[in-house]
Amino acid sequence: MTEPLAAQAVGRALERLFVFDTTHHALWAEEVSRLREIPAEVVAAPRESRAKCDLALRTRPDLLTALGTALQEEGVPHRLYP
């Protein structure tokens, strides 16, 4: 069994999250990550992110670019925080 992404994250202060304006966008992003086989998990969006949706997507730091590219290609509105 693999460790949850939360256990794999190093240096929470440097962690970047994908945040969204709607729950639909967050769940769409989760589906894209699953279909593209990019490990990611839905987490609570930090209050400081000013995300309009309370959900965010976390992935490993080495997969940020791959996930961002996948979301962009699929047309999922998002932004990185911080």
C-alpha cells in the first residue's frame, strides 16, 4: 500500500495547491488527474487562498507541471496557491 500524499509531502510551507472557483471544477480536476494517472487528492483549500470553493487538489511537487498541463489541456479553470 502506498503512503497518502499528505505523508509524502515535504516542507508544508513550500507546498502548492491547485485551487478552484467551484466544486464542479475541483471534482473535474480530480477526475482529470485520475484519468491521466497523476496521483492527487482533494483537500480543504486554505482560507488564505481566497478560493471560492472550499476544495483544493494536492499532488507531489514533482508532478505539479504535469497536473497543471493536464488541467489546462482539459480546460479546467484553476490557479496555484501560493
